[in-house]
Amino acid sequence: MSADRKGGSANRMFATANAAGPQGVDTMSTTEGVGSSPIISSTKDIYTILRLLMLKSVRPEALVDNPFKMIGKDWMLVTACTRKIDEDGNVINGRANTMTASWGGVGILWNKPVATIYLRPTRYTKEIIDQTDEFSLTVLPEKYRNALNYCGSHSGRDEDKFRAAKLTLDFMNDVPWVKEGRVVLFCRKLYAQEMDPNSFTDEKICNQNYRKNDFHTMYIAEITKVLMETRDTK
Ligand SMILES: Cc1cc2nc3c(=O)[nH]c(=O)nc-3n(C[C@H](O)[C@H](O)[C@H](O)COP(=O)(O)O)c2cc1C
């Protein structure tokens, strides 16, 4: 079978799975924005496709994960991509990067579902997020712990971390995300503010965390879409 035919059949598989989505779950197309046609060439590809079949779009309230565990223990990947607008007004995606984060939150603000992340000034990911409005937060199954450690200890300034950590980058409506995720939050930046040393009401926290004056910037972002694995395979 040609590569094209294989890609076509994988796309049909997506369509079938979407049509048969469980009740109460928003309709979602796993193919929506899943840019490249999936070509099955290895066991890893098959595994990734099966995982994608299990990802459904749900409302933020349907998220079953405990946020303390999901962010603080499982950790998440913050993924963003530089973007340019060409002379004809077309959006051109540039370089994507991802980094591990374990400080953050989810909740409600300004009557919107929001996610909050905190980035130190040295992070390449911060440089990208400062230039773009959108990013994603991806929570991976436990078997990707090494990949998370890698993305939390190497900078995308120096290398392609997706390749090094064997993670698959994809785009949903131009927003980059990591295909191996079991939960993905797509976020649109609403507010960014660097922490102010004068605003700490407990000085100890400031002294312990910011000896180099490398204060986090807090980003509050609207959660515009949630993908959640419908069967827990952790
Ligand atoms: C478990 C873990 C959690 C982390 N959480 C954060 C975080 O919340 N904010 C942050 O700025 N850096 C955090 N880091 C550090 C960044 O992931 C790390 O500096 C990374 O190399 C930055 O990559 P970049 O330069 O490609 O953006 C964390 C690292 C690990 C291993």
C-alpha cells in the first residue's frame, strides 16, 4: 500500500471515531488542524494514532483530573510557536518549542475558564509566548517522564526538543500541541505581569525563590479548548 493510501485510511479511522463520540462530550474532530496526514510507519505511529482516537474535546468543567496532581505531580508541557504575518496577511508559523512546567493553576476569572502559568525570564518559551497570543498546555502519561525531565532541563534555544525527547509536535488552528498528551488545554493569553518584589506579603518566599532577581512572569490565559483522553491509560 502506498504511503498516501495509508494516510487516507488513518484519516478515515479518525472520522469514524469522532462520529461515535460518547454522549455529553462535545463534538470534536481529532483531525481538526491535525496538520500532517498520519502515515503509519512504525509501532510508535500506531500507538500515537490510537491515543489520538481517544482524545475528545470536552468542556473545561468536564476535566476529571485533580489540578494539584495534574500540574504539580504529573507536570505539563508549555508549547508555543513563533509566528509571522507575511505581506499578504497570512500567518506563518515559525519555530515551536516546549518546556516542562509544574507551577500553575486552572480556575475561573473574568467569567472565563483560565489557566495560569509562571515563567522565569531565562526561558526560551517565555520569549516565544511574549510574541504570540496562544499556547498549549499538555499533560502526558507517566511513561513520558523522561521526556518531561528532558524538556525541563534543556533549552529550545539550542536544539529541537521535540526531536530530542521523541515527542510529536502538531498544530490545532495554528496553536502547537504535543500529540502524546492525555490532556491538552489550548490557551489564549489575556494578561501578563512580572512579579513585583514589593508585592510579596511573605518576604521569605521572595528571598528563597528569587535570589537572582529572576522573577516569574505570570500569564493568565483563557482556556479555549480542552482535549481529554476518554480512557485513562496512565
Ligand atoms: C518538573 C519541572 C518543572 C518546571 N516548572 C517550571 C515552571 O513552572 N516555570 C518555569 O519558568 N520553569 C520551570 N521549569 C524549568 C524549565 O522547564 C527549564 O528551564 C527549561 O529548560 C526551559 O526551556 P526553554 O528554554 O526551552 O523554554 C521546570 C522544570 C522541571 C524539570
